[in-house]
Amino acid sequence: MRNSETAISIKSLTKFYKKFQALNEVSFQVKRGDFFAFLGPNGAGKTTTINCLTGLSNYQSGEVKIFGYDVTSEYLHSRRLIGLCAQEFNFDPFLSIYNLLVYQAEYFGIPPLEAKNRANQLLERFNLSDKRNCKHRALSGGMKKRLLLCRALIHDPEILILDEPTAGCDLELKFLIWDYLAQLNREGKTIFLTTHYMEEAEKLCKTIGIINHGGMVRIGDKKQILQDKSLEEIFLEITGSE
Amino acid sequence: MLHLITNPIGVWALSKREIHRFFSVANQTIFPPLVSSALFMYIFGVAIGSRINFASTGFSYLQFIVPGLMAMHLISSSYENTSSSLFIGRWHNHIQEILLSPLSYIEMVLGLLAGGVARGITVCVGVWGISFIFTQTSVAHPLALLYFMVMIAVIFSCAGMMGALWAEDFGMLSIWNIYLIVPLALLGGVFHPLSMLPAPLQILSHFNPMYYLICGIRLSMTNSGDTSLAICAIVAFLLASLFFVATVYLFKIGYKLRT
């Protein structure tokens, strides 16, 4: 990796959807090994920022780098370093969940034998082994959430980007995901999390960034931000929500 | 081309997935064109064709339409494969699995192309196989036939991807095939030699690119046609190059793939 200390670097990122400005000169950095909570109300620009990071969105100006690799001009390098756990269940309907993971690993250049081993390990880790030959439509909502995580982790990325990973999960699954994310972070993975659950961000994250109306309004160490108030109070103060 | 592929495992995986997809629904992708070809050969070739005087050409009307049917189904199968695969990928948004991976835009197109080419050639060879039920057809120039099969499959696989990117719903997906590709293919000489047309229509047919593609397949098999093999080969190569470059460009700019 070109820059081993800064996992994500965003400078003056500006994005328009036709005339609507979704991101306005957004700049921030995420250090390697950080657990970064990216918070904001609906429509603030969280998913748009993620899409720019992962190459799913074009942007009008600014610079986005993953470990020093530009996501536009050096996308072949930057994409290898990112695993995305999206909000929606966007799986290939023709494939079993096992084949889905194997193919996904192979798209990242992982040889077939190793791809199969990784798929088996992840399915076992997330209690999906007995569903390996099922198509994703046969899975419950919680199982699909776990499958999203498996797919994001199949190529062992340095950065895991999670877009509301526990939305709609029951308590048991939420705790399972929290434990696993904390473990991954302890192992050195950089985690970039968006969530609407303040207690999730407060419990898991080391650094917090808050975006509102397409602009970064607060970023800093969790301890600095949460001095004598809860994250929820601070969030409501900053975003002006009631 | 080889030095442009930096992720061969990824390209091979995408190719495998595309080929697996159409073989897993062979009842919808492989067998229908074979059945319809058998019916065309029986009705137009055996029942009606036996009354058409084709003696001057040295082969029967049935032997004339076999290459035409092979070309027609090669065209439509290639187009349908990539258009449906890519459009369903956009519809379900699992196209993100590819867009997030470290595949270059050329590699993405090549992987998707593999499915269209494989299905087109499978159906084309299948139609030829079916023809042996009714008549004997030989191949005068096997390498030329392979060349035209690949070139035609590339052209219409790329056209299928462009159609899938352009379409907003399933209705729009088939518009190009129904209103442009199939009519041009039929007018391009699937069932008739150009010499059967009045002079003005013969001239007009030379502006139909399908004519050269169908003629290329026919010349490769029967060594008999209205134009030269070299001209057909050049037209096929130019069209394949143009469509391939245009498709890669659309992937590169993220046309309807990235927001």
C-alpha cells in the first residue's frame, strides 16, 4: 500500500445529482485501524460519500484516496482494499449463496481453491453453512444481512465499509455483528460505519464524523466529542433535528 | 489484448458465471431457437423450398437457408444473452458485485461478452446440427466460419450490453431486437439471395450491414454468395471493433451504471 497510515483520504469532495448538491467540499481522513462512525440524518450524504469511495458514483470535483490510491485513476488498486456491506440485498438471483461468495472472491483474483476455502469459512463463521446451496431468496432477513457481510469480507479487505449493517436486525444478530466488527477492528481492519443507532456508534467507534446537508459539521475522537453529553444529544444539537 | 488483462482469474470467473447462467436455463436460451429452426427448415426448406428452382446455384433452397438461420440465431442469441444478463444485473443491482471488484472496464466487458459469444456459437452450431435431419450441409471454409461466428457474436453481444444500459424497463430491452436487429437480419438475406430482388432493392441491401454478416456465414459454408469473403470479413471486423470500443467506453464513463 502506498500510504499505510491513512486509510481513507477525502479532499473537497463535491457531488451533484443534476442540480441538487449532495456533497459540498467534504474533506476528512480516516486513519488505518480506526473504527470510524459516519453519522448524519437521512439524505445528509452518507451513502453518496460511500458510493464515491467505492467507485459506485462519479463526482464533479475533489480527491478520494484509499491508502494513497486514487479511486478514479487507480481504481484497480483501491477496490482491492475495500469491502462494502451495502444497505440493500443486491445478490445475483441465479446463484446459490456458496457460489455467490466463490465468484465474488474470484472477481478479486483469488484462485478458485482458496476462494472455496474462504467461502466455507465465512459461511461457517456466520452460521450459514446449512444454507450454502440455497439461493438468497430462501434466506431470512437476518441471514441476508450476514450474507452481505460474508460477501464484503470474502477478499479480506483492509477497509470494511458498512452502510447501516444492523438496520432491521434482531438483538441477537445485532450483538453477533457488533462482536465480529470489534474483533475485526482489533485484528487491524479499518472500519467505516454509517448508522442511525447512536448507541452502536458510541459503543463501537473510536472516531466520529457527522455530516449534514452534504457538509462535514463535526469530526473528532469519540472522547473529545462526548465530553459530558451523550452522542444522541450532540447529534441532535448539530443536525438541528428534533 | 492479453496485456490489457491484469485480473485473468476475475475475467474467467465472470465468464464462467455468464456461461453457467444461460446453460442453467437452457429451456429458455438454447432449445427454443433450435425448435424454431427445425420448423423453418421443415416448412420453408422441405415443404415450400422443394418447389423453388435453385438448380442454377448448385445446391437446394434448404441448403441455402441453413447458413441464414444459423446467422439469424447467432445474432439474436448473442444479443439476448448480454442484454438480459446486464439488465437483470442493473435491475437487481447485483451489477455492483462486478463494479466493486478490481476488474478493468475492458475486463468487465470481456467477461460479459464471453457469455454472449458462448451462447451465440452454441445455438449456431446447434442449428447446423439440426439441419442434418433434413439435408447434408458441409463447411467449405471452417476457419472462416469460426471467424464469422466469433465476430458476429461479439458485435451483437456488445449491442446487447448497450441495449441493456440504455433500457429503463423490460419493454425497452427488446425494442432494438424487435424493431431493428431482426428486421435487418431478415432483409439481409436469411431466406433469399440478393439476385431474387429487383435491382433498386439489391442496391439498397448493400447498405444493410447484416447482409455482409449473413453472407460471410453462407460463403464460409457453401463457398457461394453475392459478394466476396474478404469484404464480409472486413465489415465484420470493423463492426466488432466499433461495438466493442463503444461498449467499453460506456462502462468507463459509467453510463447508467454509476450515479
